[in-house]
Amino acid sequence: MRKNSKYKLTLLGSLFTLLMGIQLVSGRSNLSDSYDRLFNIVTWISIVVLLFVSVLMARFVLKYREEVEGARSPIGHTMAKKLEAGWTALAIFIILVLMAVSYPTLSDLDDTVAAGTGEKLIIEGTANWEWVFHVQNSTGGVDVIRPVVDSNNVKTTTMTLEVNKEYNFIFWASGSWIHSFFVPDLNIKMDVNPGTNNSISLTILEPGNYVVLCAEFCGAGHSQMRGVIIVE
Ligand SMILES: [Cu+2]
């Protein structure tokens, strides 16, 4: 009975971790497909590693438990060396595979920025934990959109963009610390660093309301720093 419940617990734990790791993926911008592909590859590699480790752990818990005296003799030096070399090589191999599959997506991202012909859009992360959007208006000027603050001090900045139109997002930190512009439903996450302007060229393919968060723990107002991109 004891043997069984240990097994069940390990299994349950593994299943929970596995489910937490799987997310629904979407294709809502021109960059989503390659990003989703990469995300799926990384997820599946993680699942295989997780299952391998969990199964091995469950097996060892049962095989080398206290009651089984005879089974607990140490392995020899040669075998230990082989094991060590084996898992080092395996880890290096996995990292090389991850590097190989990430490279095309990352260089793609870089190319779209260089080739971007879209409308300029400045995303400012301020020192007061606000997103401020600088958007071109119909008369050729620039609208500066500041956040609306609610009773919980949540600061929400809202801008409206056009579907199927290319935009060049340029990120600017006007304070002296880092933010990260994060739109989960569009698969965008870009650091907003003082001193450099990261950029991304993006075409949103589906109308909707997309929530903007800050993904860099940037200080006291981090969780109140919100935004909404309305795409129509
Ligand atoms: Cu922030």
C-alpha cells in the first residue's frame, strides 16, 4: 500500500507539472507562427526530459527504499565516470539542439526589424511605472497617450491600431530602469532598456483587445503597469 501511494504521488506531481507547461498557442500576428513552432519544440523537449527524470526517480524511490538492504551498494568508479560523461554529453546535445532551432526564429525577428517599413510607434516605459504610447495621428502629428488611473492605482494605457497593418514598435525607457513590454496574446515580449531602443516590426492579423503587461520586475508599481491594444 505504501509503495503504491508513493508511486501515485510522483505520477500526480509529474502530470501537474506537465499540464502547467502546456499552453494554447495562437497565430495572431505575422511573427506568431515561427514563435509557436519554437515554443512547441522547447515544450516537447521539456516534457520528454521531465518524464524521463520522473520515471527514473519513481523507480529509484521504490528500488532503493530503506527496507531493501541489499540493493544499496555504491556503483564503481568507472561506471560513475561513464554516467557523469553521459549526462554531460546529453545536456550539451540538448542545448545545441535548442540553439539550432532557436536561431532561425531569432534571426527572423531581427530581419523583420531591419526590413520594417511600417508606421512608427513609440512605446515608452516611464519612471512612474506607466506605459505611454506615442502614436501617429491622421494629420501627420503624434498623439501622446497617457494612462488612465483607477481607484486601485492600476494605470491602463489604451491605443487603437489597425488590423493587417505593419507597425514598427520602438521601445524607450524614459526612466533609469528596465521594463519589458509583454503582450501574451500576441507572443510579444521585448525589453525596454534605458539607453537603447529595441524595436520590433509587427502586423497584427486578428482584431481584438490585447492586454499589455510589464514582464520585468521593475519596482513598486510593476503590477499596476497595464495597457490595452485595441485592434480593429
Ligand atoms: Cu515595468
